[in-house]
Amino acid sequence: MCPRGEALAEAMDNQYTIAAIWMGLAFVAAMLAGWTGISVSVLEILVGVAAGNFLHLGTNTWIVFLAGFGSVLLTFLAGAEIDPSVLRRRWRETFSIGAIAFFLPFLGVMAFAYFVAGWKFHQAEIAGIALSTTSVAVVYAVMVETGFNDTDLGKVILAACFINDLGTVLALGLLFANFNWYLLAFVAATAAVLPVAPRLTRWVIANTKGRISEPEVKFVFLMMLFLGGLATAGGSEAILPAYLLGMVLAGVFMKERVLVQRMRTTAFSILTPFYFIRAGTLVSLPAMIAGLALILAFLGMKVVTKFIGVAPLTVAFGIPRREGMYTTLLMCTGLTFGSISALFGLTHGVIDQRQYTILVTTVVLSAFVPTLIAQQFFKPDLAAHIAEDATRREAIPEATD
Amino acid sequence: MFTRILVCLDGSDGAKRALAAAVRMATEQGAELLGVSVEEGLPHYAAMVGEVEEAKLQANEYFARVQQEAYDQAKLAGVELRTVTLVGHAAQRIVELASAERSDLLVLGHSGHTGIWGQFLGTTADKIVRHAPCSVLVVR
């Protein structure tokens, strides 16, 4: 590089310019999302893939921190989106479908990665975890579009997705943990904080409501980061306490919509763009092309294992065939936790960039392919379900939400 | 001649002209008037339920405003406007609703809010004209 070019590169190599480039990419993704109707998260990953492969966009420590905080906040909000009443009311279906939808793909994909693809054991574990997930958000978007989000079937499917993701988060948080004193401290702190977190949060909200300094948001961040710090010290993963904290605060968040909105604004405007763009920059296009066959094989394994596990359960619970296929296909989707698991594997040196590329590409494909098939070929009759729900509510009034 | 008119409401200038035409026809012919809005900008393949919820809330607020304005305009002309909001692919949902409601005339603006896909795949109006189960009036 000529001296003038070097001087320019040096002048531009400051944190504000770097931040401006990342925000520029986030802005491009947001505009594309508005035009195409595809979610901003997927587009941030794609923009990140382009920036990483063609502009050779690098990262630094604070970008890594912002991205990490983004994934933790994303996980917390995902946990807080659960509807506890459905879990209580339809626990048999939700727990069994959710648990089997986690375990079979986890074990099946792990076995495939280990025995067929020749990955090492821990690498195979990461593959199993990354492809065991079900995307609650992808499923929810389909439900809203088809109108099923308000039906009993829709609520059971969504609650089962939460249980599925809980399995993923627990596996990621526990399988790679170091069993030392820090982990013990983390377990003890989590056991102490989670039961009182809802009461404490309600107290903070009641006593500080309306303050411009947003103490309630800071208090939630405090709990999240404190437990995340202990988890990381124990060799576990900060998303584990974040998801659990989100789940116990779900009841509070259902009533405090303004608080949810503020946390979402923080997440979407500054944190999650760093996470998703970073996840994209680490994808290697040459590795993607070279690994196309393996990507399709992994996708096939995920779908097949979900079918083996979930489809018979839908029959056992008396869900009609078409609705059963629809449920099973939606349980095959994945996005957020799949990419978080793959990134965990890469950043902890468990998997290499080629394997990360294969897993993230499979995860992104799993957001599209099963959804399109479900909507195109197995969309149930909405009017019949609304009528059926109404009949059931008349017969069992206490079953109403 | 027409007894059940369905008019598409998306708040665009084209849709406003379509509403004016539909109200006029409903008044002249004593027809029932139903207005439909379709939320089709909800994000696909989202990372968070909140992403979809926020988009849906914004869309709900926008279409509630659009439909209230349409209702007021129809009321001024002495026509009772029923409204419905659907989610999904606009052309598909409107055609389905026209069938379900047994509408005999569908009224829509020539240019609505069709985004980038419209440039490649044709506008919502093109698709409705092709697939509607009844007569279609495209207002320019």
C-alpha cells in the first residue's frame, strides 16, 4: 500500500469509523427487510456474509462484546415471550412434544456428525445442539399469517417450541461447562435469584415507574449480566441464565408491555445487529459451496429426526393428520438458538470455520424450507379450528385463557 | 346490479379513489359495502416473536386508522361500511374473502403500496384481476 493509502487506513482505523461501518450494514439490512418482508435478523446475517467475504470485515473486542450481549438479550427476550398459562394448561402435549423435538434431533444429528461426517465428539455435540432447535419466532410468524396463533393447536405448538429451546439452552450451558467452584457459585446464585426475580422486578417497577433513567431496564440487565458473568466464569454460557431469567419474568413482562418495548428497542437498535452481522461475517462462502452436500445431509437429518419424534406424538395426542404434518414441519424450523450454538462452538474453539459455515447455513435453510412446505401443502382449515375451540370452551369453561 | 361490494383499503391514494367509487356505487345501487385491509408486511423468518408482534401492532394501528377514515367517509354518504383486517398475501387473501363473502364486485385502486416485489411479479391489482371470482373494478 502507498504511504498515502496507509495514512488513510490508519486515520480510518478508529472505533467510531468501525462502528459507523457496522451500523451502515445494519441500516442496509433494515432497509432490505422493509422492502422484502424478510426479517431483519436473516438479512443482517446475509449482509454479514457479504461483508465478511467480499469486504473482509473484521471484528474487535468491543464488537465481540456487543454481539455477545446481543445474543444474551435475544435469549432473555425469547424466554420472556413464553405464555405460562398454556404450559400449565396443556403441559402433557407441550412437554412431550418439546422434549422429543429436542432429544431426537440432538442425538440423531450428533450421531450423524460423529459416525458419518467424521467430526470429533465435541464438534458432533455442537452440531446436535445447533440443529436440535425450533424457532419460536419463525413458527409464530407463520401462525400469525395463517391465523393459528389464537387457536389451541397454535398455542400448544408455540409452547412446545419453548420447551424444545429450553433443552437446547440447557445442553449448551451444561455440556461444555467446567465443573468447578465457579460453576457451583453460578448454580447457587441462579437458584437464589430466579425465585425472587419476579417479585424484585415488580418492586423496582412499582417504585421507579416513569423515571427517564429507566431503572427497571437497568435492574433486569443487572440480573442478566450478573448471572451471565458467573455462568461464563464456570465455563458455561451466559445464554443459559438469560433464558431461565426470561422464563421466570415472562408473567411480569406480559403485564409490563412498555418495559418489553424498551428492551426490544435496545436489542434491535444497537445489540442484535452486531450479533447477527458478526454471525454472518464468520461464514465462509467457499466452505459453503464445498460443503453443500453435507449441508443438505444435515438439513435432511434434522427434518427426519424431528419427524420420527414429533409425528407419532401428534397421532398419540389425536391431532389430525394434516395438522400433525403442519405441527411437525413447523417444529423443524430453526434460526436464533441454532446460530447462537454454532457461534458458541466457533468462539470456544470447538468447531472450525468450515464446520461453523456448514451449521449456520443449515440453520438458516431450516428457517425457510420446512416453513414453505408447511404453508404450501399442509395448512390446516382455520375456520374448522376456530369452531372446534369455541365448542371446547363452551363445554369446559375453565379451559378458557 | 351489484348487491355485495368489496373494496380494498390500504391507505394509498389509489385505495382512496377506489373507496370513493365504491361508496358512490353502493349508494346508487343500494349495495352492502365491505372494506378489507391486508397486513402483508409482517417479517418472515423472524429471530424473535417480538419482531413479529411489533410489526403486527404497528400494522394494526395503521389499518385501524385507515378503516376509521373509510368508515367516516362512507357514513357521510349514508352507507354503512363493514371492515375486516386479514394477514398474509394480499391478493390471495382478498380473492379468498371475495369468495367467502360472495361479493359480486371487487373495487380496488390501480396502484397501492406494492413494494419491490411488485416491480418483478406484478402488482396486487394484476393478480386480483386474474384470480377474482367476481367482477373487478380497478380505479385509476
